[in-house]
Amino acid sequence: MTFAGVFSYLVFFLIFAGIYAVMTLALNMQRGFAGLFNIGIAGFWAVGAYTSAIMTKGPSPDHLGGFGMPFIIGLLAAGIISSLLAFLVGIPTIRLREDYLGIATIGIAEIIRLVIKNEAWLTNGVRGISAIPKPLAGSFGSNYNLFFLMIVVLVIALFYYLSEKGINSPWGRILRAIREDEEVVKAVGKNVVRYRMEAFVLGAFMMGVGGGLYAHFTSFISPEAFKPMQATFLVWIMLIIGGSANNFGSIVGAFLTWGIWTGTEFLTGMLPAAYTTQAAAIRVILIGVFLEIILLNRPEGLFGEKKYSSVSTADR
Amino acid sequence: MALQLFLNGVILGSIIALGAIGLSLIYGILKFGHFAHGDLMTLGAYFAFLFKVQLGLPFWLAFVLAAALTAGAAILLNLILYRHLKKRDSVIVMISSVGAALIIRNLVLLFWGPQNKFYEKAIQMPIVLGDGLLRIKENQIIILVLALTLVIAVHLFLSKTKLGKAMRAMSDNIDLAQITGINTERVIIWTWAMSGVLTAAAGILLAFDTHLTPVMGWNLLLPLFAAVILGGIGSPYGAMFGGLVIGISQEMSTLIISAAYKPAVAFTIMILMLIIKPSGLMGKKV
């Protein structure tokens, strides 16, 4: 492989890892800071991807569209629709124990998949949506992916900044207090359910934006394009490896896990082509075993939980 | 038409009920949702395929061996994973069970491949009752009889034996059960064994009715949880009832909505239950 080849592969790798980092930051907002159990990440991902694709594309006879909105509006819409969905799922479940939310999020992810598959007028069904516009397409020649990587990095930076800001604010302190001891927070008269819901909805917003980025980068989305449980599971591994309630760890965990996951692709790539199905299965088994080992032996992840000061940055 | 759907619903419902009993007991005793339950079901069905089709054993023997092996797999999961994670946040145990689910499903995929498999190739002619009002296949009669037998066996076990009573007591209130001198570790192992057997039975009966695929159990996970929540977490009788309600509603729903949205029915019932009475019909307060 030439140097240019390696470089362009690296950029490609970083874009995907970066999109996963957005997802991990989002999950950290929900799980790390608020203790919420979301295993339907793929659902919010898909809603974001489809929303942004439909909003930005020109008219198409195959599915709903023709809005032709700019990229940035597409991403915003992706985030908003995704958080709206989170709000609806949260109403019956967020006041209950965390496992109920887990089951409900799996359910909603499954229903979203069914809707995408069956409502062809909206999503073109199993054939998927293709030719999703890329922002400023054609402007950077062969360096286009580098430009897209900049956008991804910008989104990560923005979400990282807002997450840190939020968690160090009075709002974040109450959120962390709820996670530690819900009863105490209730006793001082705070509405626990509202804080949890806000964290859930904010996380879902980020997931929607991440889904939008994915759609615009790959230009093509379909219900079969990615395996929902696999994607959800990878994000969880990323969060656990990075250490829950640690934004920096989340980002590192995402890049590291994506590296390992891509590495297993090289490994199984050495098998003959006839064994493609088996190779894919072996990859998932390997990453699954890897997670179990981490859970059993290093539950706090690489970086552990970040110690946030009990004094907000504004007071200092 | 409605009568036929009702019958199909009872068949699906008894399969869901068998899987849900174990899920509910584990949920009640160990306090976590076991997300690998659907995939254990798949594993049981494929074990039976191994014995019946690949090794040519009679069906009843394949059934027993597969149930025993699945029970072993469930105990193994507890031994290497869940037992060590017990003291931790329940989300960690649950995510570990999601990992176990993916590992099991991909092992099945690795050994048996993605294509649909069948216990027998011959196509059965349904028995027609009442001038075509009702059609039922011989296999489906066997499913109903087997499911009913197992449910009665579970009932006798839970109400008559010391071990069964201990299980119910632990699911009801684990601290109180410990005070009365129940050997909780032993009961936990037996709960996994029983869940394994029932889950394998559910998987085998489902495959007997339709066919085997690596995602068959995963696709049933949501109905299983819906049945558990509807009946009340920790209540085996609630799970049986919940399973029947979910199965019948899923099949009958095709009268009103597209069959493609069948899985959404279980979800809707579950959400309604969570809004109205989160503790379920026969459960305790959450």
C-alpha cells in the first residue's frame, strides 16, 4: 500500500470511529451521568440517519422527500426527531427501574426497523435511500474525506464541550446525585424524573446527529445496511472500556474499540472467501468475549470514573 | 377466521409461556432482565436438530438431550458470568447478558449456518375441522399437548416439592427466604437448570411448528419480556398467563393491522401495562 493509500484509509477509519465517538458521548450522557439503560441505540441512530437523509434530499419518486434542506438543518432535524422519540419512550418507562427502560428501548428499536422496512412511501423500504447529499460535495477533490473528518471532529468537540459544561453545572450535579442516591435528591424536593428525562432526551439528540453524520458520509442507508444489535453493542463496549461517566474516556474508548473491531476484520479476512459468514460470526464472538473479560476483570474501564468537582466551574 | 387465529395464538402463546416462566423466575430471584433468554431458546432448538436430524436419534430422546444440554449452558452462563457480577450494578449484569446473547447466536451461526433448517422435510396436511372452520396440523396438536404437560409439571414442581417452594419464596422475598435457611446458591443453580429446560422446550416446539433460524429466539425476546411484565416479574403463573395473552393478541391483531407489525403488539401491551400497573397482574410492587 502506498503512503497516500494508508493515509486515505486512516481518514476513513477515523471518520467511522468518530461517528461512534459521538454515539458513545451520547450514551455516556444517558448511562454514565444519569444511570439510564438504553440498548436501543440503533433505533435512535436509524431515526437520525433517515430524518437527515429525507430532509436534505431533492424530490424522489421512491420515498418521502423533496425538502432539499441544507446539511446543517438535516442534522438538527435528526437530533430533534430522535429526542422526540426518546421523550415518548421515556414517558412510561423513565420513572420505573432501569431494566424497564432497557426492554422498552429494544422494543422501540425493533419497531423502528419494522417501520423502515414496511413503510416504503416514507423510506423506500428494504431498497433503502441512496444518493444522500454530502455537504459541499465536489469542493475538495480527493481530500473530501479529510473535510468530512473535520466536520465529525467539530461535532465531537461541540458535544464534548457541552457535556462537560452541563455536568459541571448545578444541573449536572443534581444528575450525579440522583445516580448516587435518588431518595436524598427527592427529599430535597427535586423532580428526579424530570432530570433523568432531560439526560435521556439530550443523549438521544446526540445519537440522532450521529446517525445523520453516518447517513451523509455513507450516502446510502437501508434497513439491512448495518446490524442494529451489533452497532448498539459496540457503543456499549466503547463506553465500558472508556469508563462510565467520563467524557474523555468515552472518546478514547470509541477509537480504541473501533480499532480492535477493525483489527478483527483483518484477522478474519485471512480466511478464504467461502467462509464470509463464519468470519463475521467469529468477529462478533471475539468482541463479545472481550467485553465479558473486561466486565469481569476491569469493570471501571481504562480511565475509570472521572472525579468531578462538587463546585461548579462557574463558582470557581 | 377469528377462531383459527385464536387457535394459532394459543399455540404461539404456550411457546411464549414456556420461555417466560424461567425468565420471570430468574428476574424475580436474581433481579435482572436476562437478555440472553431468547438465544438460549435458539440454542435448545439447534441442539435438538443436532440429535434428531444430524445424529438420527428419535424425537423424544433428542428433546431430552437438548433440554439437558441447554440447562447445562444456562448453568454455565451463571457460573462464569452472572455469579461474579451479582454484587454490581444490575445494568452491568444485563449488558453482560446482551453479550452472552450475541455470543450464543453467533456460535449457532458458526456451527449451523444462516439457512433455515427443519426437523422433518415432509409437508404435513392439516386436519380440517367443522367444514374448514379450523385447521390444525398434527405437529401443532403435539405442541399443545407437550406444552400443557410441561406447564402441569412446573406447577406440581413449584407447589409440591421443597425446591420448588424455595424458588417461589426466593422470588417473592430473597432476604426472608435466606433467614428461613434456604440454601440460596443451590436454588439459584436449580432455577437456571429449570429455565434452561423450559427455554429449550420452547425453542424446540417453535421450530417444530415452523423452522429453525439463528434469530428465532432473539425475535421472541420482546414477547417473552412482555409476558413477564404483564404477569408480574417473579410470578411463574403470571408468566404463563401473560404468554397466552401475548400470543393470542399477536395472532388476533392481524385482523386489524398488517401482519408485518405483529411484534409491535407485544410492545404495545407491555407499554400499556407499564403505564397502568407496572407491577403486572400477579406481581408485587416495583
